[in-house]
Amino acid sequence: MEVITKNWVNLAVLLLQCGFLEFGYRLYKDYKKHQSERESKNKAIDVAIRSLLRTEIISLCYKAETQGYIALYNLESLTDMYQAYHELGGNGSISEIYQKAMKLPNMSVHREV
């Protein structure tokens, strides 16, 4: 270990001459490029999912408001979607619509065949 600490400059020059540093730099550069691409794709996926959640939340809230009640089977889905929407960075514009739907009476809907 003492040899390395005393001769680190010589070791660096040797590695440079052998091409190891260039190889390592290329690996690092490729890694950063792929990481950047993954981050861009993940952001796009988050935006797409958030948009889909927003559309579905608005649809369910509109349906509930039109009917004058919210079906129990929609209540849990609506709550889960609302929480996921905000965790993905959704803004507060949906909150008012969601709160109106939550104030509606809950109803168990049974369909007779």
C-alpha cells in the first residue's frame, strides 16, 4: 500500500498509457447518458399516468355529481386515484372536484339481472 501512495503519479501515468482511464471514462459517460434517458422516460411516464388519472377522476366525479350519489365501488377507486395523482405531483385543481364528490351520499348499487 505504501508503494502505491508514494508512486500514485507514476501509477496514474501508467494507467493512462494503458488506456484504462479512457476506458473508464467511456463507461462513465455511457452510464450517465443511459441514466439521463431513463430519467426522461420516467418523467414522461409520470406525466402520462398523471394525465390518465386526472381524466378518470374527473369522469367519476362528474358521473357521481350527475347521479347525485357516489357508488361504493367507485369510492375506493376514486380515493386511490386521487392519492396517486397527488403523489405523482398533481396540482390542487382536482381537489375541489374530488371534495364535492366525497360530500355526495354513498350508495351501494345492486343490479338485478
